Amino acid sequence: MSGQQNEIVTAAFIVIGDEVLSGRTKDKNIGFLADYMTNVGIDLAEVRIVPDIEDRIVEAVNELRAKYTYVFTSGGIGPTHDDITADSIAKAFGVSIDIDPRARQILEDYYPNGEVTEARLRMARIPSGAGLIANPVSGAPGFVMENVHVMAGVPKIMQAMVDEIVPTLKTGQKMLSRHVDADLPESRIAAALGDLQSAHPDVMIGSYPKNDDGRFTTQIVVRSRDPQQIDTVIAAVEQIVSNTKI
Amino acid sequence: MSGQQNEIVTAAFIVIGDEVLSGRTKDKNIGFLADYMTNVGIDLAEVRIVPDIEDRIVEAVNELRAKYTYVFTSGGIGPTHDDITADSIAKAFGVSIDIDPRARQILEDYYPNGEVTEARLRMARIPSGAGLIANPVSGAPGFVMENVHVMAGVPKIMQAMVDEIVPTLKTGQKMLSRHVDADLPESRIAAALGDLQSAHPDVMIGSYPKNDDGRFTTQIVVRSRDPQQIDTVIAAVEQIVSNTKI
């Protein structure tokens, strides 16, 4: 992980799976990756959830890998017929796919003798030219094809794979944030916040309404890569909030 | 809501908000909408999370509204400077946007006399030609522009708006699903499930591994619009599972 102080590094995340779109599975990977990327100074710039349909996966991968520094995917790399991510990635890059000797060795080391069945060998199918991502939880690896990182969908495995990947990524200058909680509906401070944003165009001022038991409060979040600018703007926000009566 | 038995009705959902991409807010609307759409017979075919950047919102809206029966958006319709969804939708459709007399009236009825401030009036800015979506929680309406339904991001408000919208939608034949829980890692039944899928191409058989405390189990989900086909395939899945030793 090399922090290059002035570079903006971006990423997109593609969640692959009919079960997320049908509501049967509630995704837990988006929030995890969003937090993780923010912490290491990579801007997660877009997320897509797509079904288990090859053309849709190919389309999303090819569009996003051209647009962002990194693409991450989760889901569809298991041993069953509906696991079509590896084949879709091969198609997206126009390369062949076959059982990879390195991945096969990993499975043979992981499972007891004779238990690397034909179904499990499906998990050793890796697009030609890809590097492997270690899977400390359940053996079968993910893989990296150029800037596309292909991971499992099971949260515990996906999270372990992100830990494996991040040290290999270049990271940008970290986005910092501080916030002020205001016991006010956001409309009461909207005009003043808008003026403050205009005066500090390089800082992002976000206003997030919350509804707790029918009562509206607001969290004002100030984001920037410059800690001094954040301090200045946070002080101004606190001033606005304390000058506004409920 | 008119259920047309042979029509497939599709939808995409665009979640608008820097705070979801940064991890600060954990989205709760995707799972809600996914369940809801499944229940009313609309296929949620794609989800995108995009930042508070006009060009990115316009691009996503224009791409998805051409592709799916309906588009839903959440987020960015409040009173502050970072609420840019309404302006972005107007731009996407190439129409003007101004304070809408119907929306203004709603705000005047909702707030006490004199409290419809300039900031709150921002929430009455509606693209020309749009219909309104009632907001029983906090007054300020969402809106419908052709097949695009624009809703608030606060989950309680978004959910109330979905309740308002759904009776106006056409719905397709409902996708049904049943599942079998197998106390087996999915690789043990992968080959048999693959054969079963090949024999029943009109039914979707999904295999979802779970990792509970280091132990792998599998949920096999069978989806179809034809209840008889589901029954047939579920019986075959149960047979496969009971014939497989742990």
C-alpha cells in the first residue's frame, strides 16, 4: 500500500447475485467495503448490484474497469452451476479460462485427500493471466485480472480477501471527515450551510436528516483531504448551529 | 396495481448519496425495496449507488430509464445545498424546474404559518411535467417523471413513499420461491444441482453457501413464476440432499 499524497484513487464495487436483488439476501459487503476504502484513502465512487447473467456482468465490469482505478466484485465464485463470475470475467477481458494449476494446488492442500471433487475443481477455474487472492477462510481463491479484484460473496470470506488485497493497492490521500450533530431540522440551517459551502468550495459539506421517533435532527458532515480546512469549516458549522434556535 | 399475468415488469433502483459510498450511512433502502418488489411481482434488475454529482445522476437515470419498466431513486430531495436530485432529474429529461404550486401548497398546509422558509421552499422545486408523490411522514413530496419515481433517502419516508407509489404501478406475474436448507457444503451437491438446472431451464436454482461459526451449510433456492414447476424441482432438491452424506 503506497500512499501517494496527491493522487486521487477511485474504485467501483460490483455485487453479483440474484439473491440480493430479490431481497432474499441482505447485502453486508457494501457497507464493509465503503468503510474500508474510506479508511485507506480510496474513493468508492460507484456500486452496482447485478444479477447472475453473464452479459450483465461483462457489461458492468467493462464499463467500470475503464472508469475507475480499481474494480472489486463479490459473489459467484463457488462450485455450483450458478457461479458464473469467473467465466464472465474471462469473457470481459477476452481471455481463455481453465483449471489453474496454482489454484488446483491450493484446493489439494486445503481439502483432505481425494476430496477435490469435480465440483470443487470448478473453483480452480481462473481466467488466463490472472493472479490469485488467498482465501484464509475456505481455501478456494479469488483472483485479480488487471485492475479487477474478484472475491467471494460470503461476508467472512470477502472481508478476509479485502485484507489480502489492500496491501497491494495504491492508495490516495485519505479523505478526512468530522461531523456536528444538530438538534434541529435541516431546513433551519440550510441557507447558512449553503453560504458556507459556497465560501469553501474545496470542502464537502453534507447535511443528513434523521428521523428519530418522529423528531427531525441533522448531522452535518464536513469532508476534505486538508485537516486545517475541516477544522475551519467545523468551527463555522458549530457557530451556525448554536446561533439557530430550535 | 394491475397484475398482468404474462408480462415481466422490471425496475432499477438508484441510491443517491456520498454518505452511502463513504460508509458513513449504511443503506437500509435496497433490502426494503428488493423485498417489496419481489412481493408485488416486479423484478428488481439492477441497483446503483451514485454520488451527489449531477452528471453521474443524470447518466444513471438516463441509462436505466431506457432499460427498465420503472426507475426508483432515493436521496437528495431535502432543503440543503447538497440536495441536487430534483435538478438532476430535470436535466436528465431536458425540462425546466421551478417551485411547483401544488408542492408549495403541501408545504404551506404542513408547516405552521410563516414557517415555509426559503430553504424549505427548495423542497417544492419539481421538474416541469412531474406528478407528486405524497409524503405522509414529513410533508415535502417526492415526484414521478414518466417512469422515474423520485423518493427521499430517510428510510421511514422512503418506505411511506413506496406504499404511495405501488398502487399506481403495473405489476407482472409474481416470482415465487421456495428453499431447502442443506447441512452440507455446496460442493457436495453442486454436480447434481447442475444437472437438475439443465433439466429445468425455466426454473432458477440458486445455491447459497453460508458460513456459520466456521461450518459451511447451503441454502438452495428455487425460483419460478410457475408454482407446479417449483414443487417438482424442490422435491428433486430434497431428494438430492437426503441422498448426499455429510
